[in-house]
Amino acid sequence: MVASNSKLMQCLLEKNGQHISIIDNLENEIECPRCHDIMTLCSDFDLLYYKCEECYLPLYTSPTSDY
């Protein structure tokens, strides 16, 4: 289950019957570098990216190897 508050993305996992909450440092909305409108966080299966609502510029996130 993925839930979000106003600023940060939160993920609630269940491992061995225990609920584990993970908070990433991904904001739900950022400013577009091209047109300065709002970019919204989107997902495409296993890929996270930001998409501008005005000019449709996509900005892709890169996974970290800390896992």
C-alpha cells in the first residue's frame, strides 16, 4: 500500500506480520525547470518520474543502491 501526505511519499510494508513504514525523500510535487509550473510524481510499474502538468516534461528518478 502506498499512501502520501502533503509533502513526502510514504510506503507501508508488512514483513513477518509487522507493519513497517518507509518515508522517502521524494516530494509529490516539484517546480518544473522548463516552464516553472507544477510537476507531479508519477509511477510506471517500477519507475518513478515527475511529469509537468503544463509542458509535459518528464524527469526520471534514479534508484539508489542502498537497499
